[in-house]
Amino acid sequence: MTTGRHEVLNLDAIKMENPYLRLGTDVSTLEKSIQTIGLIAPLIVNDENVLLAGARRWQALKNLGETEVPVIRVSKSNLEQELISIDENLVRKSLTNPEVEGHLLRAREIYCEMAEKDESFKATLFEKRKARLEENPEEAPVEEITDIKEVATEEFANDVSLKSGLSKSQVIKAMEREEKSGESLKEARKRGEVNVSQANEIIKLDEKDQEELIPHIAGRTVGELRKLVKEAKTVGVEEAIRKSEVNPHAREYNELLKSFKKGYKIAEALEIEGIEIEGPLRKDIQRYWDGLKEKMNSLLAEDFSGHHQSFTPEYTEEAASLN
């Protein structure tokens, strides 16, 4: 909880100069809440009346025609003020949002910087870590961490986890996405062209390779993208893309193979148990089986040179696993 002096300020006296403030959002629901139960959380301002947290509450009050608002005035360093503004956004936004991932990374940087400059803050981080590990000994690492940046990162992730309900590993992964994402990947995510799972794979490449790969990920599953990225790290993005597009129907073949694999296992189990197919069901199964054999004979037919159409080793290996 933020502590400071409680005051009442005129709304027009509050300066909206903070880049972290979320302005221009829909506050109609918040207006109804304020009208029903009043303002629960005061706004937070610094000594110059700059708003640090509460832009949506400020906007709702303005829309309702209010002229005054309760505030908490804090006297903090610039880094601490920035952290207050970031925290306001983090507890109210989804961590899948690239903008919030940027907030997370910046907040971690502030934790590290404050820990290096402020001995009191540094001591607090170590005390929090010690208490947490004593309460949860299974989290204790094999070797004690002494690097202050590692401790600051760990405790920051834990703090965000407690506030957001997400796991510490999810918070750390979110920061990693922001840190390793090139500008082209960030823009693609903002446009909704790349989801979180896809981004987790793409960040394994450097920024130049990310930019080259992004136009070629549409329609690919995460599994397909994972293989493509792995291949790109070995032979380069251009060659990996070329190889992946040799068979444009790879996904359909994989789905077909999965169906065969499942059907094979079911048939094998029925055979072992000595269960015979009887009644109308037998006729339907026979009809589809005859049709399937005809289609598969066509797909696997020999070409003019007398060779069977080739499948990639991936399919051959999966087919071999059926035996």
C-alpha cells in the first residue's frame, strides 16, 4: 500500500503529465460504481501535483462533474514515482499485452537500479527473499544467490505474482519476451498477428531473423513454428522456410497420420480382446475402409518414374512407431 499525506485537491489542479497514465479509455462502468458506492481508492500525486496513479478515476470524476477529489501525496524519488505508476497498470492489465510486458521489464530495471543505489532497499530485498525461502524451502536453489540484480529480479517477479495471481515463472517469461523481442515482433503482436505462444518460439532467434520469419508464420501451429525455429537456428531462416514449404500440406498429412495411429491402436486392442465387428456398424466400417483404401492408394500411387511419392523423415519415423 502506498503511504503519504491524505489531502483533498481540486481536479483541475492535478497535472496529467505522466506518460504511464491511461487516458481516453471507457470509464462508464467506473462512473456507475462511483455513483453507487463512492470513490474507494484515492488518487496518488507527487509534491508537484503530478498524477502518479488514478487516471481513470480522475476521468470518471470529471465526467460526473465533480470538482474535488481525495488524494495521497507522496514524496518519493523519481524511480519510486515511476514504480508507483507502473504498478497501477500492472495490477489492472493482462500480462499478455506487449505494453504491459514493457512495463514489467522497466519495473524490474527500477528494482535493480534502486537495489544498487539504496542500501536500505537492497537489505529489504534480501530479507524478503530469506523469509520467502524459509516459508517455502522447496524453492531454495542449490547455490545461494548473491548477485543483487538476480535477487531484485526474483523478488520483483514474486511481488508481481502475488498481486496478479500469475506464477513467478509466467512473470519472468513475460519479461523475457519483452527483452528478446525485436521491434518487428513487437509491432506484429500489437497488430494481433503473433500470439504469446508463437512469440515464445520466435524470440529464440535474433532480431534480424525474427523480422525475416514473421511474414511466414501465418497458419502455422506452435508445434510447426517450434520446428521451423529450430531448423532456422541450424540452416538459417531462408533455408528453413524453403524446406518447410516443400510439402505445403504438411499439416493435413500430420492430421491424417494421427487418425491412422489412433485407429491402429483401437483396432489392435479389439483384435487382442477377440472382439468382432457385428451388425449395421460392420457395414459402415467396411464402406469407409474400402473408400479409404481407394483414396490412400491414389495418394501413395507410384509416379511416372516408378518411385513412390516421398514423405519427410518426420512422417516415416511416426509411421514406424506404429509397429
